[in-house]
Amino acid sequence: MDGMESVWIFSDLIASIASFIPAILGSIVLLLVGWIIGNIIGRVTKEILKKLKADMYFKFGKGFEISKLFSVIISWIIYLAFIQAAVQVLGISALTKFFGDILAFIPGLLEGMIIILVGYVIAKYVQAQIVSTKFEYSDFIGKVIFFFTVIIAISLALPFVGIDPSLINNIILILVASVGIGIAIAIGLGLKDTVDKLARRYVKE
């Protein structure tokens, strides 16, 4: 009887494994298809951005290419979508929810990145226009404007990734107030002699 029970247990185990094989094969097929599609679309995205000369407009450092960054992001969005589908086929609900949460987070992340990149381009353009005027302190003012524009862009982007921007906004207010006071003091010291001369002339008259 013990031998028969062992045979039944073994038969049940084989049957369970056999019933699970189609799900495993299906998940493997999904992963392969996702990898192929992700690679293709990633390369197409990179080529499109290169033709649009995106790397020329977004220069963050040597070796950094915005086209490569976005191609990797797009590829991984597709990978994650197919990984979630593969895990769902296997019936692993916890992992399905985990990858679903990641995919739900990505659109906001992309929107935030786009806002920061647009803010960066605007900041660089405004800085270049200010510097090109070649008036006194144009370099300094250009850098200050660039810095504040990027900070504001980051502040606008944070809500898209679920982060409260109030801290950044408070920092901006403090910086603006500090710069304003600094400029006022600098102007006051610079015009001190002029104001003194005008005051003396007024008294004489």
C-alpha cells in the first residue's frame, strides 16, 4: 500500500509539473518577444533622436547622449511590460503587482524628465542671450538666470513623480530674497558716491 501511495504521489507531482510547463514556455516566449521588440524600438528611438540632433541641444557632459538615455528608457519600458505579462502567466500575483506599480510610475517620471530637459534648454538659451550682450556682469547674471530656471523646472517636475515640491519652492524663495538683497546692497554701495555728490549739489542749490 505504501508503494501505491508513493506511485500516486509521484504521478500527482509529474502531473503538476506537466500542467505548469505550458505556463513556463509561454512566459519564456513573452520574455524573448519583449527583448526583441524592446531592442528594435530602442534602436529606432535612438536613430530618430540623433536625426533630430537631440544630442546637440542637450549637452550635460562628455560621453553623455540624450538619445542613448531615452532609447534605454523606452527599451526598459517594453521589457518591464513583457516581464509583467510573463509573471502574470506564471500566476505570481505579488510580482505582477510589483512590475505593475513600476510601469505606473514610469509615465510620470518621463513627463518630469521632459519638463526638466525643456527647462534646461530654455535656461541655456536665455543664458547665451544674456552673455552675448557683453554688458558688465553679463556672465554672472546669465549663470544666475540659468540656475534659477533649472531649479524652477525641477520644482515643476517633482509633482509628476509624486514628490512634494514645497521644499524646493521654499529654497527658491530664500535664494531669490538673498540675491535680491545682495543686488540691492551692491547697487547701494556702488551708487554711494553718486548719491553723496547729488545730495551735496542739492544742498548748495
